[in-house]
Amino acid sequence: MMNRQFVTTCVCADAEDINLMVDNEQEIEYPEFLDEVRVHDLKQLFPDYDWTDFEGKPGFGFTLGEDYAVSFHKSEFCGEPCIYLVHSAIEYVFI
């Protein structure tokens, strides 16, 4: 578990840095993404998803991993290894 932290979105970052990151990406699966990030950060960024499974309770709602419109990726951002997710056409970067 890496515990990468959220650092920026494509809306707030330099477009060239984001383009380089996206041009060199490799798509990954949701479980691999979860192994790399702090669930606390995801809960704050995406509060409308069901996070109860991370609190030791059964979840009854829609999870981030079940959203067909969300994808998960590995790359580099500003020379640092990163992972990111794309949600509503916005890249959320974690280093």
C-alpha cells in the first residue's frame, strides 16, 4: 500500500503536464488503484459514492469502482510516478 495523496486535477494543473501524463498512461483496475491511494482522500473528493465497505459495514449504494464512466491509470506527473482517475472527463492526480 503506497498511500499516495491527492495533489491536483487537470483543471488546476498546467495543461502540458497533464498532456504528458495522459500520453504516457497505462490503464489499471480499481483494486490496484485502491492499493495506491488513501481512501480518506477519495471519500472527500467523491462523497456521493458508497464508502461503507471501508468502514467494516456492508454497503448498499453505488461505489466508485462500479461506475462505468470512471477509469483508473498509472503514469508520471511532473517527473513523479503517479496514479490518477478520470471522472466526468477530469483527471484527479495522486502522487
